[in-house]
Amino acid sequence: MSIPKTHRRIVLARRPPGEPVESDFRLEEVPVPECGPKEVLVRNIYLSLDPYMRGRMRDVASYAPPVQIGEVMTGGTVGQIVASNHAGFKVGDFVEERLGWQEYGISQGVSLRKIDPAWAPISTANGVLGMPGMTAYFGLLEVGKPKPGETVVVSAASGAVGQIVGQIAKLMGCRVVGIAGGAKKCAFVKDELGFDACVDYKAGGDLAKAIKDACPNGVDVYFDNVGGSVTDAVFVNLNFFARVSLCGSISGYNAAAPEMGPRLFMIFVGRRVNMRGFIVSDFIQHWPAAMKQMGEWVRSGKVKYREDIVQGIENAPRAFIGLLRGENFGKLQVQLGPDPTK
Amino acid sequence: MSIPKTHRRIVLARRPPGEPVESDFRLEEVPVPECGPKEVLVRNIYLSLDPYMRGRMRDVASYAPPVQIGEVMTGGTVGQIVASNHAGFKVGDFVEERLGWQEYGISQGVSLRKIDPAWAPISTANGVLGMPGMTAYFGLLEVGKPKPGETVVVSAASGAVGQIVGQIAKLMGCRVVGIAGGAKKCAFVKDELGFDACVDYKAGGDLAKAIKDACPNGVDVYFDNVGGSVTDAVFVNLNFFARVSLCGSISGYNAAAPEMGPRLFMIFVGRRVNMRGFIVSDFIQHWPAAMKQMGEWVRSGKVKYREDIVQGIENAPRAFIGLLRGENFGKLQVQLGPDPTK
């Protein structure tokens, strides 16, 4: 494909005080950037949408700097090189990078990763064979440290990370219970992914009791993607020496100030709970080995994945707003252009 | 001293729904128990009063069973053997045991620990050279894992555990900041114990800001004895890869149901905080070595301690109620009878 003169991108227009609305984002048409010395120009095919992006919309420095007003929204991308002045990459290579919410992007090659399209569909480099998969792998195995026979509970169980966490835990010989919103997601988690049980947090009733019923031996490892009242309901079911792997708190991402919840730390003392927050890049040195293992699991069918792919960059803001509401079903991505491998 | 026919004890009369009142306890005069085969009879001299006892007044099994209605309140004691049918112990020995809120008690010798009165005042076996001292030692060194140059914050800094935590952290080469209630306690912590700073949580104003000012490099280790809003104010000051050693949550012990507080777990993810609850008995195998080290520190004056000793078993309930309000100043004990080593 020839390189167009202009491309589309989405910038942060305004910092949302609460739940984002579409006007917090702005679609722009701008010139496609020139490929400078030692750079490559990538046509982005898939944009990954992930909950952490809500944090980057705040004017608060965390482990990564915030997106500035007028700046392209940050994000992981899978694409194909269309111009290269970099000795290590050639036109036609499929690559994974963090080029953000835009149709084309420039990379200096430092964090550019080549993808073999014969290995797995290239979109998986944004999912099970990318950051979300690695998050599941290290957050479960290195932070949660499950032992065979233990009970592992994971929230947002049908999401990009949760679906992988549960399947790895099954491979480790654990009893695995998911928590998801709605009967359809729960059925998928149980019937398609092979979890032992799935609790529907939208079903109403006593969630703590429902989790207790699904975990007759209590909860040894809790992989938390959501926080809030779902997490409260798991906490009261934690076993002695339980581990909590804190991956995210999506239920609170839109709140202007921290929401209120019951103080449950007394549970943590008596039961000697160990809770630890982590960021997947903390384990970056060990990604290659983990990626190899995940690739084998995916290719052998031991780990399945579900993607939720939205078409067109103009639909990214709406899809992202839906992600924060739990409206996606599987790993959410935006397809920005044709995928020549399909 | 001859053994009297009767002695006094305090039993749990009622489970308090909230803050305990004196009528939740009952003072009884009962026969002094007979010393059976392989048993010893101990005259208790010092009774330790500790926050965990509030948990034992609830009808909830935790890491230890609750005290039953009509049963003697549980508690650590230091005393002297007045009758012995046990080959390992003789009349006159000073011992530490868990004989509860009573003037005399029977031990089978299993958890009986001899005390050398030449080593340190015998009351310290309930404090710096007993359970609270070991709690400080292991909770700081094994759970908090401070490194030289790091900033350690400890709540209830003038209390039985807090005062020791801070002094050990100083010995480890850390910057140490206490949190205590009132100018007198803060002055003691700084001037007598050598903490670098102490924040008065009763002073009013923005506590998080006061902690920030006292910790210009942020907080690397937080040893938490109190929970609640004091802990919230520390959490927002935690550094990347900070550790929280959860020892207790005294601020919530009287609450019938968990109190509400801000959900701050988002901090834990981005900053990779590791929070762990512990019970001092988890480290019981390592107590002898730790006790030897603590003994050396105490004898050389490197670790000081302050005791708050109330006279007479009849005053134990009131003293305990005051402990939960933070009214004590130093390690709270009740002297039940004469101390022949003084």
C-alpha cells in the first residue's frame, strides 16, 4: 500500500473529571510523519484499548507520565512497517510498538518488537501474546504464587487479563473461580475457558455468599482487576496466608476522588494476607521466556483467548468509554486498517 | 509468701457491641487452683494489656479462639512459681506465661518461659523482651525489610510495639518518623527514643501534608498499628516499592461493623506497594535469636522502653478501655502483686 499524505489520530482534548465522554477526545487529520534517520514508519493495524489509559488522562504522575492536552492518546499497537531507515527492520515487517491512537507512527526501534504472523494472529501481540498476557502470567505466577490444589479467584474474568489468569491457574492445578458481569460472560468463562465456576456480580443478592459457595475451601489467591465492592466480597473469603495480586482497580478509575468502602485490613492481619501491586514492566527481563511459554500454550490450544474488535479509529473513544463500563467482551482492540495476514 | 485460699480474676461478662465498658468484665474471687501432677502454680505479678485482646472479646474465630462468656480474659503474664510438680521448674523461678487476667494460674510447662531477673526487670518479659518486642522485631525486619537510608514510619509510635519498631529502624540506619497522639508522646518519641520526627495526629490540620513534611523523601516502610484515617494519610505518601507491615488496626477494634474509608488501592498498583499482615507467632522458631539480640540492645541502652504500669487487677478493665482510646503512655501493664525483684 502506498503511504498517504495524511492520517487520522485521536488526541486528549480535555481531562474528564469523572466518566469520560466522547468530547474529551478529538479526532484529527494530520500529515503522516516523515521517516527520519534510523527510524521506521509503521502503519498501525490494531490499537489495544486497556483500562490503564484512564490513569494517563489524569494530570497525575504515576509510574508513567500523563498524556498532555492535545497529545496523541497513548496505547499499544500492532502494525506493519511501510518505510524504514533502520538496519534492524525492513518494509513489510509486522511489529508491536506503543504508537498510540493513530493510524501511522514513527519508531526509533528501541521498543519495537517483530511479530511472526505464522506464529499466531498478529492481533494477539496486543493481547494474549502481549502486555495483557504477560500481565496475567507474572501477576499470577510471580505475585499470586498459586500452588496446586489452591483456589484462585480472578475478577473481570472474561477480560483481556482475567481470561488468561484463570486458564494459567487451571494449568497449575488450581480450582479457578471467575467473577464477571452477566450470564453470557460467565457462561463463556466456564464453558469455553474451563474455569470451575464463575460468579455473576450483576446477578444481585449477597456477592460474598455467592463467592463463598463457589469457593468451599476459601480463597488462596485473588487476582484483582476491579477493586471496589467486588473485591470487598472476595476479601471476606480470603484464607490464612492468602495472596492478593493487585493488577488494577477499574471500578474506581472514573472517580474524581477515592470512593468510600469498608475498612477490611483487620482481616489482613489475622489471616496474614499478603497483597502486592505490580506493573507488568517490572518483569520485562523475563518476558522472552514467558512469551515462549504462552506461545506454546496458545498454539497447543491450552490457552484460548477472546478478542472484541471494533472497526475504525473514530470509534476508539466510544469503545474505551464502554471498556470502563465493562461493556466489552474479551480483549478490546480497534482495527485501524486492513490486516494483510487475514 | 504463703499461698492464699482465694484469689481474684476477671472474666468476660458480656460481649461489647462497640467500645467496651467496665460492666463487660466481672471481678470474681475464687479458690486458688490446686497444682496437679507435672504442673506449676504461678503467682502472677504483671499482666500485659494489649490491643489484640479486643478481638478475643468478639464471637469470631480468628487466628486464636475467642474468650467465652464467663471465662478468664486471655493475656500474657509474668510471675513467680509458688508450687511445682514439674521437674523443669522450681518454686521461686520467675516465669512468663499466658495465664490471663488473674492473680494465680496453673501451667503445664509447655509454653512456660523462665526469666532471669538479673538480665532485665522482669516486667520486660511482657514488653520489649516479650511478645510486643518480638512483634516489633519481626514485623519491621522480616515484613517491612527496611534498608539503610530508607524512611520508616510507625503509627502508635509511643506504644509497646511502636517505640521498639522506631528504635530498631534507627539502628538499621533509617530515617524514622513516628505518629502519636499529643505533644507529650511526640516529645518522648523524638527526645527520649531518638526518632527523627514525630507527627501528632491529634494536632489537627492536614495529616497527609504533615507526614509529607516529615518525610521529604517519601515513605518506604510503614509499620501500621492503627489503621483508619492515620493510615490513609500515610498511604498517599508511600514510595514506589514501599512495604506496609500490618500489625494491627486498633482504630477499628471497637467498631461493630467495618468503618468506611477511602479506597486507596490504586496507589498500591502504580507504586507496587507490598502490604502484608503478620502475627508474631509466625516467627516463633526465630524468637530465641531475636530475644538475644533485643536483650543486648536493651542492656547496652541502644533500645529504651517506657512502661505504663497500673496497680491492681480491679483496675485492669478501665486500663484496657483506656488502651483502646490511646490513653496509655508506653507499654501498658497491670501489677497484680508485689515484685520481689524491686
